[in-house]
Amino acid sequence: MFRGGRRATSRLAAVVLASGLVAAGAVVGTGSAVADETPAAGGATAVLGGLTIADNATIEGPRGPEHVRAGLFEMSVDNGGNIKTYCIDIHNPTQERARYHEVAWSASSLGSNPDAGKIKWILTHSFPSVDSDALAKEIGVSSLTAGQAAAGTQVAIWRYSDHAKVTADNENAEKLADYLYQHADTSSEPGASLSLTLPAVSGKSGSRIGPVTVHTNAKSAQVTQPGQSGVKVVDANGKPVTSAVDGSKLYFDVPAGTPDGSATLNVHATTSLPVGRVFTDASADATSDSHSQTQILAGSSDSSVSAQATATWAKQGPIPAVSAMVDCAKNGVDVVTTNKGDEAFTFTLAGKQYTVAPGKSETVTVPVKEGQHYAIKISGPKGFEKTFNGILNCKTAGSNGGSTGGSSASPSPAPSSASAGGSATGGSTTGGSNLAETGSSSATPVIAGVAVALVVVGGGTVFFFRKRKSAGAGQ
């Protein structure tokens, strides 16, 4: 369902960093301050288009029935590819041309929804994973258009994602919705298209720093070397790495004598994203606490995905690495600080002081109000500073604080046709998770996106060393 609303223009840095750049903290003693970042774990980022295949539905609420369009959205994936999604946040409006990123269920409303697995089952047993003709035979009706199949699928999903009272207006579409809702069984969460753990690592120069483990459904992913003189990405045996597969472990090989600093590796691939992956609004805009409705993946062409990890090193002293991730189960953001140095690292976060001993790690959950923009700053001695930005998007708009019993919120009004971003009546009568009709190709270049990411990282590196030089001159 597509509903209106415009958002203020997001900062370019937040847009780029939402693709998964979670850099390590600066080395203590350099006097450096790191740019604001958006917590993310890698994967795909995409821009919302509009409803492409849909039909009518009716939502029953406290203010009476509302007639809406229900069906499949289409998004354009950064650097190549298209995905189709359904809404899992019925009472929240879409934001025109909103930017989304792929996240785990734990970073969305599905993290606390006991019916999340049933939504995944519906996605794999309905349109477009199963074409409309096959669905018509399954439910015993003479015909079912693509729009009706999409609407019936969306209605069934809403009954589990929002526990809403909603029906498809078309009789056959409603039969499909009832069939899917009644037969839905629990299905497991799909893995990420591409993610890295840990996204931030640290250690002493003269050693291999890591490991950074690759998680992907792609047959192979390309690894971009940091580009910093002498520093290489290698495997456990010290062999330089240019490609990786699921489970590969990557290390930063930092030669002895390398000046204190940091470097970032980039991993990218082209793959069909797993059905059931969640997409949340990635436009972290401090001027507004609104966010575009959460979506769930129903099908994908071959699409570009990427993830980044950063290593920080020093010869001696505390050597911190800091990353952050939304944790909806805790209603906040987990900030993870690891110290691989030989001295304790003391930092301030959310008004409290913490100390991480050498070789230890500390996870601090910073509570954040639902729907609120946050700017979580961690600071330490000699100019260490790092800020994570975003909007906590962990509950459906009509969840009444997370309850699963029906909604009292009124759905937002429908947008103008100009903001819908596409026709809601067209579409093929056949589906398929490969989405061949989108015209995407596995040969779509990802170089442009990698270049942008590296420009950002490169800029941060230049800033890092300029500040280090300045700090050193003042000592």
C-alpha cells in the first residue's frame, strides 16, 4: 500500500554510510573525530518507487473503514537491480523516494513479532513466488489476476505483521488471503545477502587483525584491498584475498612499523536477495522523526550488495574498535567497544563512563524512544569521538506500544497520484523470485557505488592523519 508524505532531504553522508559503512574508532592519542555514521550490517540499499501490482482492500479501524490499494512495491537497488516488497507497517505512511537498507529481523518490528515466521511462509507460498494461475487452482477459483494475487498476499501479511482487521475487496483475492492466513506455518528467518562480522576490528601493528567473517548467499564476493601502503587483506595463512565465499575469514595484515592508523575493506557481490529480508528506512534525517513504512522482500532480480569493515591499529596503548547495531528486543542501540591494546580504554557514552581492559569488550545498550531520531556519541581521551545516527524503527505504527492485539491508530490518507511512483494496476500474471521482467542484469556495474564508499573512507583517512599531525605538533 502506498501512502503519501514528503521527507526533508537527508545528508549525503548519512545516505552513503547507510549502505553499511561501520568504521572502527580512531586510535587514542590522535586527536581525531570521526564523521557521523548510521548503524547497518551491509547488504542491499534501495530507493522506493511505488506500487506496481495491486488491487483494492479495506481496513477496519476506530474511525470506520478505509479503502486502500494493497500489493507489491518496487524498489531500485543502488548500483544495479530491482526488488519487490510488501508492507509490514500498515498504519505508517510511505515517504516519497525513501531510501531503504536491508536489515535482520532483530532490527525491525519482526524481532518481537511471534508471527514473523508465518509472514515468511506466506511470502514463499504466494505471489510472486507462485504465479497467479497456480494460486487460483490452489484455492479453487476460476481466475486470479496478478493484482488480485498481490492484494490477497498483502492482506494476509498485514493480518500477521500488524494484526489488523483488513480484507481484500475482490472475492477471489479475499479467498487467497484467507487461505494463506489459515495455512501459514512457521518458517525460519533468511540469512543476509551480504554482511560482515565484526564490522570493526583492532590490533597492534605488525600483526594480522581480525578475523572479519563473510556471510552471504552469493556464490562469490569480491574483496577490495584497502589501498593503504603496505596494508593488505589476507586469509588465515597470510595469502592476499581478492574474493570470498560464505564463511570466509578475512584479516588485515599490517606490517610492523606502519604508522598508527586505520583502513577499510569493501566486499561486494551480485546476487538474488533472500525472500523475507526486511528493509527499513535508511534516510537518517535529524530534521524529522518520521520514517517510511517498513517493507519485506518478496522477490529480487540479481542485485548489487556490499558490506564494509574497518581495522584500527597502533604500536602501543589502548586500541579501540567501535561499532553499533539496532537491537529492537532491547528498544535501543547496542554500542560495542573492543580494546586490543595493552592499556585500558576509558570512554564516555550516554552520560556514563566505562573502562575496557586490554583484550576485553564492552557492549552498552543505549535506550532510544520508538520513532525518535538519535545521535549517540562515544568519546574518549585525546580527541576520540564517534557518533551514530538513525531513527529507531522497531514497532508498527499501530502496535500500541508493541501489543499484538489490533490497532487503534488510523491509517494515513492516500497520496496524490504524482507521489505514487508507478501504476498500481499493471503487471504480469506470472511471478517468480527472479523477476526477469525488471530488465536487470547480473552484469550491472557496482564500481560507482564502491568508488563513492571509498571516497568517503579516503576522506576520513586524510582527516585522520591531518588531525594526528596537528595533535603531534601541539605536544
